[in-house]
Amino acid sequence: MKKEYFDERQIPYVCFHYLMDGVSYPDDLGQSMPFDEFYNRISKGAMPTTSQVNVAEFHDFFGAILEEGKDILHISLSSGISGTYNSACSAVEELREEYPDRKILVVDSLGASSG
């Protein structure tokens, strides 16, 4: 999905990370590396690897939203293929103590696609 889709709907997103050709990139919806370049590199043999969003990143991401007085519904990549869901849940447990009046819900999508 493109960044504009999220921006137009005011949907915040947290970036995964990937490593390609020895360089770490945020998966920031084609901003750091345009999608066509990403797929071109793969077609030439590059093999990207991914890493999950860690607890500290979720804490910062969710914390900024909670600071605005907003509640959170986060739909996570499936716990069956990534530890990201568990990282989000760990961050939420910490944040519930800091923001007891806010509603925070993390949903395990059980899927690997947004479409």
C-alpha cells in the first residue's frame, strides 16, 4: 500500500525493517526505497530479510498516539509468522499503567496481507 493511502485517511503506521544488500531500511511504504527499485533489486538477485518491530518502537509509536488523548486499535501481522504481535502486546502492558483511562486493543490478524 502507498503512503498516500494512510495519509489521506489519517491512519498512523509503524514501520517494519528490512535488510537488503547489507543496508537496513525502514519499510516506510516506499519512501526510503521506491517500490520499483525494491522489486528491481529482487529481480537482480537481492534477498531482503525482515525484522519485527520491537517493544521500544511500539512503546514510542503507541505512546505518541496516547499522548494526543486518542485510543488505539492496532491490527498486527499474524503471530504465526512474526513476533510483532507479542512485541505490541508487551508495549501495551507497559502503556496501560501510564494511560489507565485509554482504550488500547491489539488484534492478531492471523494473516500476512493487508489486501
